[in-house]
Amino acid sequence: VTHSIPACIGSMTINGKQLDNESLVSIFAVNKCYETVQDGTFFDGSGFAALVREGYKVRSDVNITLEFRTTAAHGALLGISSAKVDAIGLEIVHGKVLFHVNNGAGRITATYEPRGTNSLCDGKWHKLQANKSKHGISLIIDGNLVHTDNPYVQSTSADTNNPIYVGGYPADVKQNCLTSKSSFRGCLRNLVLTRGQHRELFDFSRAFDLRGVFPHSCPGAEH
């Protein structure tokens, strides 16, 4: 077993002596336990999760689904880029959800803006689905569809080869389809990427790099 246990541990004794949690020598990716907890992964707004070390190849088609909960109006949700311009990105900017795609010819964006007094940053769970099919892109938030026409119809493949960055990205990593430098603060769950018949549910506890991210530990209320 190479990944950590998603659990709370307390009152540990060794040879009858209780360990002192306050005098730790070192600590890594350990959060406090919450009295009320929900399924999900908590992002504290300072970092990111990095998945697929060898690089994720979006190519012509990908479908991304996830659920998010936040009270912040800004934050990167997901970015997959390349050393060139090809990339995709999902982010929250001014309370709107943006889905960017660049197949090499230019960036196009589908934008979902909540109507009226409805807010995506109300601390409640919202369902997101982002779909790239060749040159077409669409975004569905809580069942509401936004479709964007792409003038670059000849360019259909996003030739990405970098890891999937969720909730933010390192300062030295380029993301060609994210405009926000803000890390996401809130909770994410049920991240699934589908290409053709291949559907993959990502477990954040198996990320190869986690900073400010606490898998399987989503506080029941914003802390």
C-alpha cells in the first residue's frame, strides 16, 4: 500500500503512553477532523492536486464531470496543458464557470453565468459537465447547457501531454487555458474524465503531488 488512509485517527498510545499531537516532528497532508463531514476532497485555497504524472492526452474528445462546492468567486478547477498552445481549462471567474479549449488554432471559451440571484458560490454542491468533441465545446452546469461555436473547425485535437492539475497549479507550470492564478477553495468530488469507452474516476488520495488538498475530508460547513 503506497497511499495514505482516508480517515481520522485519535488517542493513539504506544506501550501505554499516549502520543502528544501537539509536539509533532513533521507533518504532511494531514488535516483536522471535522465533527460533520461530507464525501469530497477539501481544497484550502493554497495549492493543487496533480494527477497522471506521465501526462494526460486529451486529443479530439473528452468529457469531464465533477461536483464542486465553494463560497469563493474565483478559482482554478482543472487544467491540462502542453508545452505548445494546446490545452483545456476549467475555472471560476467572478462567479462564472469558464471552459476553455485550444486545439492549436486559438482559444475558445464556453461561459456559464448564473441568472438572477442564483449563485454558484453559495457553499452548495453544483454539478458540472464539460465536453469537448473535436472542435465543438459545451458546458452543462446543474442541467443548464451552454454551447459555443468554434471558428477553427479544421483544428480538432488538443495535443496535451502534461499532468492534470486540479484546484490550481504550481507557479512554474504553464497553463495555456487558465486565466486565473487563484487556487480553488472549497470541496470537489466525483471527478470523472471519459475518452471514448475509457471512463476514469480520479481518487485524489492517489495524486502524485498534493498541496493544501485533503482527500476524503470535506467539512460539512465552510471553515
